[in-house]
Amino acid sequence: MRTLVPAVAVWGRTAPSHSITAVMITDDQQTIVTGSQEGQICLWDLSPDLQISSKEILFGHTASVTCLAKARE
């Protein structure tokens, strides 16, 4: 049984820098994944009318994210 645990990032009045260095779109074309020079990975929702909204930001890398790849389950 899988349990989904949402990730939550909290910051002050200014979001962290996110200088995009890598981009990937999922097979279902509903999520864009970006990697940044600052070491974050962001997930973005892509609506059918091509509106983009932030979904999650993942912290933890100590170096730039220069490549993204999808994995099979």
C-alpha cells in the first residue's frame, strides 16, 4: 500500500532562487520538472490550456542539477 506524503516548503517574503539548468516534461504532459543551478528540483503543474503553476520544490542537492531523467516504477 502506498501512502502519499505531500512535501511542504516554507520561506519568507521571497521564494528561493531557481536558475533553471535542466527541464523535463512527464509522458502525460501534465507536469514539468526543472532542475536549478542552486540545487533544487521543482515540479510544476501544466494545465490543458498551458497555464503553469508551482506544485513542489525539493531541496537537498549540494551541487547544480544539470540533468533530469525519468525512471520506471
